[in-house]
Amino acid sequence: MTGLAITLVLAAAFGHAAWNYLSKKASGGTAFIWLFASMSVLLYLPLAVWILVVQKPVIGWYQLGFMLGSAALHSLYFVLLDKGYTIGDLSLIYPLARGTGPMLSTIAAIVFLGEHPSLIALSGAGLIGLGIIVITGNPIKMKDPAARKPMIFAILCGIVIAGYTISDKLAVSSFLIPPLLLDWSSNLGRVFLLTPYALKNWDKVKEQWTLHKFEALGVAILCPLAYILVLTAMVYSPVSYIAPAREVSILIGTAMGAKLLAEGNVKVRLAGASAMVVGLAALSIG
């Protein structure tokens, strides 16, 4: 990866871990998702308009298709993530979801995009996979439905992450959709998809505004910013390097869960997260 790409990815990692901490803290369900998506649309609207007016990107049927697909995939991702955070720890859900995604993204990039990461880069991806195994802990616990359910939501998040990573990579690099415009349109699509629910459950929306307006504002700012930085990095570097490298946020998010939310199994989860950071170093060298 280039130095610029690494800088963008690391900045995105801190922003990503921060908004996940805020989302876990709120655990406000679909009403909270609609609230911060609406705020994101309003906050980033001037920049989206500026891109349309000044850059004049080509927006044809293919571009619209990718925008709609991104909106659908990201909406599903946020719903699954919120379900996981409602019943599971940040230091479990976050690394498991973020670790599963790049593993699948790297495989998909090799199979479908024809990318050829080096042996060192593949070893780094393998270390991230090892970290996933360490973080999930004792496999016997998987027999307990209460322990298994959060992991299932996290893995489903990872699958969706892999899907939108590949789709969005094609959108920004092959179909030249500006990263900020792609993310803004994804938020706009999510607002439209969830508005029927919001109108039907307006009391829940008002409750989330009363209880978690500051968390919603933080997510509204940091979530698009973190992903815009990643999409920009994808313009310059292969997705098979970017997708796993951005997961340094796993260590940050795990530490936040341990220190700020006082979650258990701290040493084991930090050890697994550390293996992922070593994987990041290998990817950077590769």
C-alpha cells in the first residue's frame, strides 16, 4: 500500500472504532439508525451538492445501481450490527464482525477481481483470521444459545461487510463514483428504506433523540467520514490490502470496550486483537 493509503486507513480506523463505541453505548435499534442516517444526510448534503455541481461525475444506470445496492447492503449491516450490540459486548461483536469481513473480502477480491496479494500480505490476512479464533474463545461455549447468538449476528455482519466492500470498490474505482457521493447516497437510501418504520414508531425516534442525541450526532459525523477515507484509499490501493488493513480499528474498539464499558475477557480479546495488528503490519509490508 502507498503511504497515503496507509494514512487514510489508520485515520479511518480511529473514526470507525469511535462511532461503534457510540453505537454500542446507545443500542437504540432501528429508530437510532434512522436518526443518525438522517443527520448524516443533512450534514453532508452541502459537500454532496458541491461534488455534483463542480466535479460533475457521470451518474448513469450502472452508477445508480451501485448506489442503490450500497444503500441496501449498508442498511442490512447496521440493523445486524445493532442487534449484535443489543445482546453482546463491543469487544466481542466489533472484532468478530470486522475480522470476518476482510477475510471474505480478500478471498472475493482474489476470485472475482483478479487481484494477486503477495505471500506476506496473505500471511497478514491469516494472522487476522487467527485473531478471530482467539477472540471468540472456547468453542464449547458455542453450544450455549445465549453465547452463540451474538456471534451469529457478528458473522452475518462480516458477510455483509465483504459484500459492500467489493461492490463499493467497483463503484469508486471502475465506475468513478466519488467516495463521498457514494456514501451520502447510501445514507439517503437508508433513510428512505427506514422512514416507514420511523413514522410508524415516532415515539421511539423521539425517545432516542432525548436519550442519545449526542451519540447520534457523533455517529452521523464519524461513520461517513471513516468510510469516505477508506473508499478514497481504495482508489489508490487494491481492496485485498485495504480491507484487512483497516481492521487496526479492531484493537482500538476492543480497548474501548475493555476500558470504557468494563467488559470481560479483556486479556484474551486484546491478545486476539493484537494478532490482527501484526497482520496489519504484514499487509503494509506486503
